[in-house]
Amino acid sequence: MPFPCSRSPLSHVAASRRLLLAGAFCACALAAAPARAQEFALFGGLLAGGGGRSYAWAFDYQEGLGRYAAAGFAWYNEGHIPNHHRDGQAVQLWGRLPLRENRFVISAGVGPYRYFDTVAATEGRGYSNSHGWGMLMSVRAAYYTSHRWLAQLQVNRTQVFSGPNTTSLMFGIGYQLDAPDTPGPRDRAAGRAGRVTANEVTAMLGETILNSRRSPTALGGSLEYRRGIAKYVDWTATYLYEGAKQSVRRNGIASQVWLTRAFLDDKIALSAGAGAYLTLNERDIRGRPGEGDGRVSGIASISASYRFDDRWLARVTWNRVVTRYDRDTDVIQAGLGYRF
């Protein structure tokens, strides 16, 4: 069965929700005025590859390693080219050249790219979830204003081991989370004395999106315990309920390790994590045990929290469940937590 380039209206809504969540993470970062990190940006633009054209978007966190170097994390979405709906995460090492009294910066970055792709199935189902590795190479020109804001123009090139390579041109708006003494990028981020996190318990509700041709959704929830195990490292144990609709009927337990940064006198924290997800119960359309029942899958997540006081916090989390049986999901949830 041919795999169409265009998606159903429901899948376009799901894609819009993912983009809105990316904007929400950017909003959390931009709210962090006297922060302890460096730059956060949201990009959007056009992409070509695989015999077609589409959109592309990304959000990017970058931290200085000195005047001429930086490290960055990006969540990169390659849109909907023919037979492929691909996105993923990349960690890049950047070289940068400040010009014109640091107001204009030219930089180039490269790093591993872990991608997740919904593709046409060779047999059976109309789709399959393909995962793989590649490289993300980027060239960027950035202009720094006098008020922490920066405008960026960036070209990306993906080279993957299986699937089409793509090229995108994107425009981005960024914000410096750690205010520099003069316009331009900071050389390094400020340090901290103690751990970002002590102990937290958070209950969340939200939406589960099955990564298929139609992207059906279901209401889900979770209960998370989070503990700081090092200055910038958290560990979580989570019961994850993905929903009860026929298309998405799965629940399980996840264990993850997170890299975490705190801003605005520790009121806001951003983190990225990865780990394992054990399916306790999965049912198919007829209510019988599903293919994933009792299996271990991967899970990768990003999360943002706002701490109201010493005890209470709000959290939003985007989980990507990565399976080996074509049941990948995006689980996007928000809720209230307690610190102790």
C-alpha cells in the first residue's frame, strides 16, 4: 500500500501540538531572566530531501565552552517528506568566530543524530517505526542585540545510515539566559554549589500520540518520583499510563537518568533524560495481550518545571517511547508536584 506524503487532519493537529510544546519549553527558558545557562532558541524553515520538500523546525540549547567553542542540544523535526516523517535529537560541538565586537557570530557544529522515522511498511501494516543514527551538520550566522535577544540564520545537513539525507534552511529567534556584560555570547555558564534537585513527586495528565499514519491520540497520565543524584544529574522512576483507547492501550514503568539545569534562582529547571520503559500491560483492539506486553522499550524525554515555593512545583514533560514493534508514541503531559 503506498504511503502518502500528506497526512490526515488529525496528524497535522498532532504535529501542531508538538510544535506548541516546543514553544512552551522556549517560553519557560525565556522567563528565566538572571539564569545560569546561555542560549535557547526556536527555529523554523524549509527542508528538501528524499525527492520532496517540507517544513523543518527545531529548538536548541547552547552553552559556551570558551570564546571559540560551545556545546549544544537540539530537537530537530524534518517534517513530512515522501514516505518519511522523521525527527530526533542531536548533541553538537560548535566552533564559533565572534566578529564586530561580538555582535555578529559565525559558527559551525557537528554531532551524532538519533532519529525516529515513521515510514512505509514493506509488509503487513501500512507503516513502521524506524530508528537509526546519523550526523547533523550545521552552519549558523547570529546577530546579538543589546537586550539578550538574537536573530539566527542556519543551514542544516543530515547524513543518516538508512534513509534519505536532507538539507534545511531555518530562521531562529534566541534569548541569552545568562546576561553578558557586553553584547555577544558568554564564554562560559556560571556554576552552582549544590544539586539542582532534592526529592520530588509529581502527578501529570496529558495526551498520548501514536506515531502512525493517522497519529491517533488518547488521554494518559503518570506518577513520577525524581531525585537528584549529582549536581546536574537526576534519576526518575515513573508509572506511565498511556491511555485506554483502542489505538493506544499501554502502561508501564520507566527509569531514566537526566541532565538538569536550573535558572531564575532555581525557580525554573530544564532537563533531558533517557532510559528504559517496561510495559506492564498492553492490549490490542480486541482486548487481547498486545505484542509489547512485558517487553522493555527505550524512552527519551525533555522536561521543564516551575517551582512556586520550597514545596510545590508545576511540570511539563514530553516523552518519546521507542519500541521495536512499531508502537512508538509521544506522551505529552503536565501536572503538579511536591518537593521534599
